Amino acid sequence: MGYKISIEKTKASHINEVDFNDLHFGKHFSDHMFMADYSDGDWHDCRIMPFGEFLIHPALTSLHYGQSIFEGLKAEKDSDGNPVIFRPGKNVNRFNISADRMAMPEVPEELFMNALDKLITIDRNWVPSTPDSSLYIRPFMFATEKFVGIRPSEHFRFMIFTGPVGAYYPKPVKVFIHDKYVRAFPGGVGYAKCSGNYGAVMMPTREVQKMGYDQILWLDGIHHRYLQEIGTMNVFVIIDGVIITPALDQGTILDGITRDSMIRLAENEGYVVQERDVSIEEVVNAYHEGKLEDMFGTGTAAVVSHIAEFHYKGENYELPPVEGREISNKLKARLTAIKSGKAEDVFGWLHTVPVNVYANL
């Protein structure tokens, strides 16, 4: 079915209040947002309006029971200055996988993409052109039923807002490998991009940041041995020329879109890639044998972030200088070029926002 989206434009843009040469991640928001409501089995009242606050009821089920999911993707400018979005179809699919796990309704791809295209078109001037910057896009959904009781809501709101951002991690990161706290278990919600996954790690993350580390590299919840993911990223290690990343088959790791892209790029370049269990003992042994060439994280926000060092059981392990890490630097450069339209998109990953179609919005 077709979804009619009403549009109310802001009376005055605040784009001139933002220094696009000094963008901090998550601090700035564009002029407009999209909103749609769900009840009686259908999405309705689809609208784009000026970005701003809105009223909620104190008994909202999402506030009390965490029935909330989100996504993250980015828009950049291609060589002609047109907004392009990297693999948005994958985000739609993952959003709906998360929705299913959290007993929430799917958002039809037609509605998701139509809302995305119109919102980016209206706020196309917010897509930065400065190096290492992009327009971050945050779709999310939350339960809106006014009810205090533990059962799935029957009412929901789907929203999208955007904002210009710089690099999430401006320098290589230091990670702490925890064997005390656990992020996810098989059968849980580790693979879903639900809010509770992130709320549960706030306290351990704060602890390690006080010790001088940027993030936690989580181990599995049963054996406390096998690498899972970093707080904001999937993780890769390169041992003796082989690229290894934890497999997704336990349902405890987010199916990262940048992760998948890096795997496909690496295979296209002829590298050996293994998706399998990788233990911390294997990583530490490879380090002592001089075979641990690289560790890095991937994610929409972080893109590719090199790991400078990791801490495990009282020991710090410093990795080789970033400038000498040939494989990850090569793959990062190619991915960055594809995302900005500066290299051939042989995989068909880029979605060009049809500005001409909505030029008169």
C-alpha cells in the first residue's frame, strides 16, 4: 500500500549555528524529523515536522519495560554533491529482525525508504562535505501504549531524525576485555538492536573508561573465553595474514552491516576470511608468537576503528603502529571511497537519494 507523508517545514533553519569543521558525534541535529504511529494493525499519521521535543505519557510501556529498538546509518555526498546512503536495505531488514524479537510490528520497506528519502531531501544541506564527516541517521521505534503491566504493547511510534557528525573515535581505541560482566547469552537479545542491550553495559563501560580505556571487548557469557563484540563495534583480528571475526550463529552478536561489508571487500581482494569462534587465549598466544598483526572494530558510527591496545587479566597488550597495518588500512580506504561515491560501487551498495523526484518538497 502507499503511505501518504504530510510535511511541515521549519520556519527557520538553525544550520548556520553549526560549525561543520568541528563536528562532534551526536551533538547536532538537523531541522526535521519523521514520525508515524501504529495501532489496529497499521501505520498511520505519517508526517515530517520540525525537529523538536514531543509529549509522552508517564505510563508509556517503553519507559518501564524497554520495548524499544533503533538503527544507525549514514548519508554522504557523492562526487556530484548528491546525498547517497550506504546499504539502507540492510538496515531495514535488521530493524525488522529486531522488531520481531521485541514483539513489535515490522515497518514496511516502502514506508521506511520513502520516509528516509523525503527526510534527507528536505535536509540535504545538512549532509557535510568535510573530511571524515557524514549525516548520521537514527531510525527508532518504541512502544506507546499507556499501560503499567508486563505484556507486549499494541501501540508504537516509528521515528527518524538525522544530524551531521564527525568521527566517532578520532584516534585508535584502547579496549578492556572483561571476564566478569556479560553482554549477551544464547537465546537472548544480543543480535537485536534493542535499547536494553546498551543500557545494561553502561556501568561496566563507565568503570573501564575511568581506568583509561575506551570500550569493552566482551567475551561469551558461558565460557568467558570467546570474543563477542565491542560496545559499539564488531571485532576483527588478523593472525598470520588471516582475517578472523566471531561467527554470528549463537545469536549473541549484532549482524553488523559494516562487518559484512568488510568481509565481502576482503574476500574480493583475495584475503582469507574466517567467521568462527576465536578465543582470547588464541589472540594472546598469537601476540606472544609475533603473529597478531592487527585488531580493529567496525560499525556504522565508528566505520573502521583500529585497536591500539587491549587489556586482559592485568596485562596490557600493545599492537603494531596503525600506519603499518596494511590489510585493514587498505580495506578501510576502499570502503570509505565506495561510501562517498569516489570508487566504483561494484556491489551495488549505494542508494542515491532521488533529489529530483522530491525537488519541490
